[in-house]
Amino acid sequence: MVDKAKTRENLQKLADFVGTKTRSLGFEDGPNGEAANPGSTYALGINAPDTWTSTLADQEADSVREPLNNLASDFAGLHETLSSETNSPSLQDE
């Protein structure tokens, strides 16, 4: 028999861990619920006047935006799934 309480506890710990990492990487949603956009934030450092500016820098910045935003979305989705599963009806005590 599956110990539902232990499973919920473990899922909550994992959700908390993923949430902490998501926030520390800047991958969390914005304060008004808008999607995080860390790709643009990190891309600004690639093509910045005090770092590097050129057409190539523009291209490199563009190549960072989408994959990083997709990664942020994956982290947020994983956190949401884990949190949702923690409260799923199948893990509630009967």
C-alpha cells in the first residue's frame, strides 16, 4: 500500500526545491502573473555598450532569448505540476 501522506510530503519537498531554484535563476513569473522573460534579461548583457556591440552581438543575444525563455517555462511548468500533484485527489486520505 502506498503511503499517501509520505508521497505528498516528498512531492511538496520537491516542489519547494524546484520553486526555490526557479526563483534563484530568475525564471519565476512576473509580479502581475505575466510570464518571466529571463532570455531578454540575460541577452542584454551580451549586447551591452560596456561588453560587446555589433551585428554578431545582436545575433548572439537573439540566440539566447528563446531557449532561455523555454527553459524558464519548463521550470515553471515542472513546479506547477509538482504542486498540483501534491494536492491531487488520488493522494488524499480517504
